[in-house]
Amino acid sequence: MSLEGRVIGLIEDDPIMGESLVQSLTLEGAYVDWWQSGSEAIRGLKATSPDLVVCDIRLPDTTGDRLFSEIAQTRSAPPFLFMTAFGDIDEAVRLMRAGAGDYVAKPFDLETFMDRARSLIRAWSQVRPEGTLGASEAMKRVEQMLRRVAPLTSPVLLTGETGVGKEVCARFLHGISPRADRPIIAVNCAALPTDLMESELFGHERGAFTGAHAQHKGYAERAGGGMLFLDEIAELPLPLQAKLLRLIEERAFTRVGGERKIPFKARLVCATNCDLHAAVRDGRFRLDLLHRINTVSIEIPALRQRPEDIPTLMELFFDQFSAELNSDVRGFASLTIDAALEHSWPGNVRELRNRVERALALSYGQWIMPTDLFPEQATGRDGETVAPLATLSEAREVAERRQIQRALRESAGRVTRAAELLGISRTTLWEKMRRLGIGSGDEEE
């Protein structure tokens, strides 16, 4: 397994050892974030999502034990590879039993170190917890489908509104697939210059056109045996759609100006926010290409259709940006959570991410208030509020839905227990869930 493209967090206070490991891991193709203290590492690990953490067991301001205990509480915590002196091996073994990945005793052989790093990354890539993509039933169904198709080689088409997280789903699919140790090349077709699209996708030979001074490998070739993710697939012009169809059918392509066929070994995953069937009717998309990329089609629901994910995503983005901005803000006021649950989120997860980042950057208080998240809804000097006022009936439904969903989460979906928490009968809870369109929990208690 290659470390190409992997992100590794290194926590080592010894400058000579740190420099040596950074150089060795970089030569293997990894990206390395190096922190020389526990406090730096905590901030950095909350802002990034490394595939592996390499950690010295003794640090100037803390211990590997304490640092691991704190990071292990976070969502999707990465595996740890501890480096330890001979006298601390018992401590390292205890950490393994607590859930850390592995350890190496100093001085260690570099190849042994690399083998253990590769092994931990491979295992973590293929075993991820359920609910990684979201807490809602809608996203759990998406995740289940992605897990089912992960071992296959068939093309996958991801559909959904702008900003719902199609690329996140594609990267999740790659991470749990047998190809996880190979590259994923993500391409936004809408961002490619029209005159360079073919060259960027398929590459070109030296002298193929003016300015082609050297051979260039395109995205299809650079993906190797990994994944080629084509976002905004509807933006490809018709001539290039024909070439993409040929690539899928023949599993091979030629560079611009070349004659030799190059095998296409990657898995193809496409995404769009357009109605491709309507595009076919309008003559903007090839029907035969639609049939080939539509072998497995998965629709990612809009954020307004899965409100249970909103608080979780808010906390996720808060942790990320508060570490990056070194913010003193403590969190979201409860009124802000309420306002977020009532918002329609036309920009979906991308809008939520941007609003949280802006709120953290501009907030003056200890808590993010509704007007920090939605400044356009602030009351003006004349007392006019931009946002329309909800009726009492609408407000009551929002509050009831939120409380029922919270009770179901706390009771692990057991309806009888949720009814007890809410102080109502099981029958009344079932009726409210039906009326509010809340997915049922477990009927068997």
C-alpha cells in the first residue's frame, strides 16, 4: 500500500527525529502536519482530518496517554501509532488495549515503521463507523447504499442539489472501497476551460498543439487504479461526452496527439445537480452516456429533508473553524440551534459551513447568536424584521419535532422509552410521529 496523498499528523518535540520523519513520509507521497507540543496538536487535529497520527509517548506539555484520550472522544478519530522508548513499552501496550493502533520502540527500523503506518491506514480506511455521513435516517440509507456498492467496479452517479455533499459521499465511497490505498482524482467539469478540457481529462503528447512542450498526463491517467470523480458531469460538451463514453466502453483512452491506447483502471464516479433526463431531451446530454454512468444512482437528500443532521454539522464545523481561527467563542446559543432548524437551507451543507465560518469570525460574544448565523434577519432601526414570523402552530410543530427526534436519539430509537422521556403514551407518540413525518424507531423493545 502506498502513502501517496495520505495526510499524517506527526507529534514529536525532538527536532532531529521530527525532521527525519517528515522527510521520509514526504518521500512516500504523504502530506505531513508536524506539531512539537500537545497543545499545538490538539488545535491542529481539531482543524484537520488526518489518516494517521504518529505520536511520541512523552511530550513537553502532556503525555501521549492524555492526548490520545482527548482525541479518541472526537468523531471519526484517526488511529494512533505511538513511538516509545524501551522503558515505556508497558505504557504503549496499555494504550493499545485502550484502542490506539500500534507502537514502535525507539530506535526503530524505518521500513518497520512504514509497514505499520500503512497497515493502520489500510484498516482504518476500510472500517468506518455507521453514521459517518449523518445521524438522519436519510443519510444512513445513503451510507448503507455506498457500503453495498463499495466492493464493486460499476460506475456510480451521485445526484442532488448544489452543496448537499456529493463529493463528501464520493470520498467516503473511495475510503471504504478496496481501492482506498490508491489515488482519488476529483474534477469539477464546470471549472475546466473549454479549450483545455480534453487535454486535462485525457492528457496530451509533446507537440500535440501550440504550447504543448512536454507530455502531460491527464486526470484519467493520474487516477491510476483509484477513483476518477467527475463533478458537474452535465457541463461536459457533447464531443467530450463521446470520448468519455468510449473510455467507459473500451476501458482505454488516447492522449491528445497520441495513438497508443492507455488502459483506464480507475473506478468512475460522476455527480450532477441537473436533471440529466431533461438534458437528454434538450439535446445537451447523450442518452447512451447517461445509461453507462447510471449503473448505480444514489440521490443525496437536501439538508432541509434531514434536519437531524443540522446540529451535528454545526458542531462539526464549529470545532473545525474555532481551531483554525483560535476563537474564544464557546458554542451556539440554544436560540441559534432553533433558528438553524427553522431555516430552509437553499445552499444546503455548503451554506451551513459558510455561515458557521462567518459567524465564528465576526461574533463578538461568547456564544453564537441567531443574528450571527443569519445577519440578514436582524431587526432594522425601523423595527422591521426581514424574516417572516412563523405562526404559533408552525412554531409548535417545529418544537415538537425537535423534542421527539431528540428523545428518539437518546433512547436509541426505542419508541416506548422515548414516550417515557417525553411524558406521553406510546400511542400518542406514534400518532405525533406519523403526523410530523418522523421516521419510526424500533418497534421491538
